[in-house]
Amino acid sequence: MSSIPFMWVAWGLVFLMFIGFRVYVARMSRNEDDQLVLQDSSAHLRQEQEVIIDRLQKTKPVGRAILALFGVMTLYVAGYYVMDMVRQFK
């Protein structure tokens, strides 16, 4: 039995994990505002924004790891087919 279906299933799972993570981060950051809060009366708004930014900063290493895994899997799939073409033309 060929390993090609397993390769594609693994790539698909990593792809779904990547998309799911991106949706999670987008949902978490939907209330983030890119504004500068200068007044003390808006301290609660500043505090809310800092909490959101802290949570987003914690997700960056996980996002990089998933992106790296997705890149490696994509290179593996592409490399497999390139090597298959090379073998066919020998």
C-alpha cells in the first residue's frame, strides 16, 4: 500500500490546524483597537486592550510552530512529487 494517502492526510490535518489557529487568533483579536489612550478616565479601556495584547503575544510562539510545521509538510509533499518526476524521467 502506498504512503501517499497518509502523506496527504497528515498535510490536511496540519492545514486544518493552521486554519483553526488563525480563526482562533482572529476571534480573540476582534476587540483590539489600534489607538492610543491618553486620558486617565479611559484607564479601563487601556487595561482591556493590554489584556488582549498580552493574550495575543502568548499565541505567537504557537503560531510560528504551526506555520513552520505547515511549511515543512508542504515542502515534503512538493519534494515527493519532484522526486517522483525525476524517477519517471530516468
